[in-house]
Amino acid sequence: MIIDRYLKREIVKPLVLVCTFLVAIFTVYSAALYLTKVADGLLPGALVLPLVLLKATIALEVLLPIALHLSVVLGLGRLYSDSEMTALSACGLGPGRVLRNVFWLSLLTALLVGTLSLLVRPWAYEQSYLLRAQAAVEFDITKLEPGRFHEAQLGKRVIFVEKLNEKQKRMEGVFIQKEYSDRVEVIYARQAYHQVDETTGKRLLVCLDTHVYKLPRDEKEVLIGHFGELKIVMKEPEIEPVGYKRKAALTTHLANSNSTEDIAEFQWRLSTALSTVLLGLLGFPLSRAEARQGKYSKLLAAVFVYAVYYNLNVMAKTWVEQGVVGPFPGIWWVNALLAALVVALLWPTGRAIWLGRS
């Protein structure tokens, strides 16, 4: 009916605006972080846009539920503040009719969020890991900003350059730490510069007045060496296997895993659709306002409720990962609390629907 389409439109309009606003803020923030890495020489500029788009895609499973929650509060809050709810009630359209429209709209949004969480999220994480591995391959030590520690090869290598000598085109005070399966290797050179071997054509990092420390993980004797000149062959670009990452794992794999980290990730993906419906329904009682209160009067309360819920959800996920809480109740107790709050606030409306009065 016309009234139903009108009610949905009043929620969808702020939903599009709020979601666009949140995605824009998140995208700008992510782009700023990646551009900082580009300036530091840790990330090729060509990878910034795909990484930002992938990160924004991943964030949609969180941004869409909060956007729906706020949009219900804003859209229905306007109807209350403009006395349109009073007019609808006078025409025989009670709050139950409004609630049904909120529920169906929340359900449609939940289907989208569930698809993002169960299918798109692991794909986006996988692509993100591959791009970061590619960035590690294209890492160039000569472009590093001096005076800062820089991670490369997904954290397996840490490099520090004290300063650059522009006249001699050399780096001074070079510190390199490399992680291996059986040891940690630390190289400190007073000076270093790049050179190309004329015979083999390979790139070399020539280190002058160099100390090398090899630290075995089994706590055996530390090996120390000193070299007047040490030439390190720079490996040709080769993308290393990313390995298993639970955020990029298929949902079917997580469902059959006994690992606490995998269980937490699996429950998180399943819970997003349910939380979307609950947050949408919660927006209905929070939107109620007096005619002179204004449509933004309950916005702060809506933001506060969501912030508490989200932080509890993250905390519950961490507890499951660490084994503090078992697979049951897992993270479901947070959604149970949210459901109880929704039922408590909607009880009068729900009872009226049950009795056929709305």
C-alpha cells in the first residue's frame, strides 16, 4: 500500500545518506593510513585504491547495521516530531503496522549483511592479504624515511635507517632484523648503499663496518660476526605464500574447525545478520519522541546503545578466541541481551499486534 511504501521510503532515505557518510569517513581514514605507508616507502601507490576498496567492502558488514539502526531512529523520529505518527494512528494505522515495515526492511538488510559476512568478507580479506604480500615484494629500502622503524614481509623483517647521506648516496646507521623459523638475525651497518653486480646483474646491498648477530630460538650460544664489508644479495621479487588466515578462510571450513579462533570467527559471521534485524527493531522504540522534541532527540541514545553492544560483541569474540568462554554460549549471549532489550521495549506494541489491535 501507499502508506507502507511511504514508511519504507522515510527509512531508506536516511539509510542511504548515513551509510554513504559512514563509508566515506571510513574510506578517507583508510586512504590516509595507506598514503602514509606510501610516503614511507612501504607501499606502492598503485595498491592504495584496491586496498581501500577492499577494506571498505569488509567494513560494510559493520557499517550497514549501524546505518540501519540510526536510519530507523531518524526516519521515524521525523514522523513523530512532525505529528505524522499521530495522524497515522488517527487513520487506524497503529504502531504495529509501522513495526512490520521496519521488520521487513531490517530483514532485507540482514540478508545483504549476511551475504557480505559469509561470502564477501573472506574473499575481500584474501585479496587484501595477497596485495599486502605483493607490496612486500615491491619494498624498496632506498625509499624509507629515516629515523623510523619499518616493517616488511608481513612483519618478518624490521628495518631502521638512522639518516641518509645525500652527497654520498648512502644510508647511515642501518639496522635490519629478519625472522626465521629457527633464529632471529640482526644486522647493523655503519653505512650501506645499493650496487648492481656487473657479472650477474643481481642487486646487492653493500654494508660497511657491519656487525651480524644470530640469535637461535632454542637459547643456544649467540653467534656474532664483524665484517668490514658485507654484500647482501637482494632477492628477486617473489610473492611468498600468505598461509592460513582465518579471516580469509571459507565459512564452510570454519564451521568444521575445532580451533577457538576459527569458532569465534564463524560465530561472528553468523551473528551479523541477526544483529542487523535486532538493531533495526530496536530503532523503533528509540525513535519515539514528543511533537516538540525534534527528530534528533533520540540519536545520542541510539549511538550509545550501539556502542555498548558493539564493544560487548568484540569482547565476547576475544573471550572465545582465548578460550575464556566456550563455543556455547560463545558470543551469542551478547545477542541474547540485545534481543531481551528489544522484546522488553517492544512488549506493548507486540502485545497489541498479538491481540489484533494494530
